[in-house]
Amino acid sequence: MDVVRPGDPDGRPVMADDEPSADEVGDDGAAGGAPPLDLSPRTGPDDGGAGAPGRAGGRRGWAWIAVLVALVAGIGFIISRGLTDATQYYKTADEAVAQRAELAGRTFRLEGTVLPGTPRPTPAGVTFTVANNGTQVTVEHAGDPPQLFQPCIPVVVEGRWVSTAADAPFASTAIIVAHDENYEEQNSERIQQAKAEGAASPECAKQEAVAQR
């Protein structure tokens, strides 16, 4: 409705609009035909770019995981290769001497019979001589020998050649006296040969005769 307001300089009434009716007010409270306010979340033009660093970071994370897996696999391969080299390469004393150049720098296991009179203590451990098929090898072992270690028995020593020289000793880090069933089954011929080598020694034969009394 119209309202007359006094005070016009010309003395004429001033017509003023009344407050807008409820029908003229929209649901959002805006008068007249003003469009309603859009309160939905907006995505700016940079939102796509903002996601790129996250994706790049995810790719970098997967790259580091791949590198770590590769490192672990490489270390595992090196360790398994070293253990395989040590356990698969069983050489008798004569074989090890014949293949000295080929085995240079490689860890392997050498088998032979401990010759009597050769074991002697050293500051680092013990030295002794093993023989097989008429070939003798001097062994320099680091550490104490096992309790069952004695002359005239076949042993397996683990280590490597000190050098390729003809008189170079075999540097040992382990002495195996008692073999497991699998080794005895797979190498029965080799063990019998080592025992025969010991029996061929007069000192060992004498020791065996004393033991059988």
C-alpha cells in the first residue's frame, strides 16, 4: 500500500512503497525477482592442477617401494648364491688341487682324511693336512676344531684357496666331522674312498688296530 509522508518542500504528499509482501519475497529471503543464492560447493579452475602433485607423490611412493623390493631381492640373491656356492661345490683333495685355478677366490668344501701327525695348534686355530687319492692339502683353520676332530678320519673343510700357487694352503672357516644322512646317502662312494685313504696310512692302520682290540 502507499504511505503519505509529510515534509515535502512543495507540500505535496510523498508516496512510499510499503515493505514487500511475503509473496514478493523468495524462499531464500531475497526481495523481488532476484535470483536465489547458489550455495553449492564450487571447484575453481586450479582444482585439477592441485590434484596433480598428489598423483605425482603417489607415483614417487610406488617408485621407492619398487626400488626397496629390488634391493631386498638382490641381497637375498647374493646371500643364497653364496650359500649355494658353499654347499654345492664339494671337492675331494685331489679334485680341488686339479681345479685350483678355476676355484680361486671361490668358497667351496674340500674333503679328505686327516693325516696323523699333522694337526698342530696355531695362534689362529689349527693347521693339519688332509689327503685323498694320493693328493695332500695343507689346511689352515681359523678357530677351534670340533670335539670329534682327530687324525685318520674323513673331514670336510669349508673355505677357499689362499692363492693359486702350487703350495698354497686352504684357508678354512668350518670343519665338518659328522655328516647328515642326506650327505652320506648322496656321497657314500666319496666317504668310502676317504676312509680307504686313511686306512692306507700305516699310522692310521695302527691306530685302527688298537681301537679294535
